[in-house]
Amino acid sequence: MALPTFNPMQVTNAAGTFYAQSTGYVSGVMLDDPAVRFAIDQGINTPGGSAVLYGGMAITESGITPGTEVGSVMSVLAPASAETNITGFTVFNQSSALIQTPQSPVPIAPPSGFINFCRLGSGARIVVPVSAVDAAAMQGQPVNQLVYWDYTNQVLLHNAGGTAIPVKVLDINVGNSQVPSYSSGTGFYTWNYTGSSAVIQI
């Protein structure tokens, strides 16, 4: 039995309304999963600190100091500095207290600001930034490939440049993801719409 022959209908569209490639991710977002939807927890960025937190960052978690932090929040968060103190990753999901401005559109949590996070071992699938070179090198590799975290730039690495972290790499997107970009000249956090990202399971 012969296969039918199709003559596709011509499709036209207004410029800028459709793109040849629409597959991509937003860094810092936890992918929907009913099994881990309740794994999101809330923390406070270290009061009196100097770090700014946004979705997709490796963090270290500590308990509150009575009388100095908000008692209703169970965890004080800070950027992780080594594999030994990574306890989870921040996420944008349900983080309604983040700050945005027209000049700095990436939602951020300044010191004493609140942001949500997921702990290692939760099984959450989180999108994190990765350089285009490293993203290309990770493609086609086992999900349990050895990957590293750059604590200075808060990005995932394929080659040693930080320390190895215990995550699975489930997917890679090269050049079509939305990732945060910080400008030291302006102090603004803007979106890079042609960035690369990885989906990691923590």
C-alpha cells in the first residue's frame, strides 16, 4: 500500500511573530512536575550581606539567628562557595517578592529579600545557565556525566573550573534560552535571550 502524497499548504506570517526555532528555556525556572511541586521552600537572602540572589543559583542554607532574621522563615540563604556547602538551587517559581525594574528586568532578591529554592535530593528539575561551548560539549553525554559549578559566574561547566556537583543533566539548549546577565558598569540584571542552558535534576 503506497503512502499518500501530501502537498503542504503555503504558510505565511507577519515578520517577528514566528521563529524557526522556538525550543528553549528560562534559566532559574523549575520545570513543572506534580511529584515535586511541594519541594519548593522559601528563604531569606542573608540580611546585611552583599550578594543578590536570582533563580538558578547554587545556594547554601543555614538556620535563622533569633532576633536578627524573620522568624517565620526557616532558612537564611547565601550563594554557595564550594561543593561541600551547596544545599540547593534558587528558583523563580512562586517567588512573588522579587524585585524588577524597567532597567533591571531580571527578578532579584537583595539582602533581606525573599526567594524560593529547592534542596538537593528533592528531584526538582531546574534550568541553569551554561556557556555555549560547555553546552555543546555536554550534548549526547550520559545524564550522569560529571559536571562542575562555577561559583563566581553561577554557571554550569563541562570541564573542571569549579567543583563537581551531584546532579543529572537531563537536557541541553544551545543559543535559544533566556539567561540572566549582570553588568558591572550599570549594576543592572538583564536578560540574554540567546543564552544556553541545561536542565539539571538535583
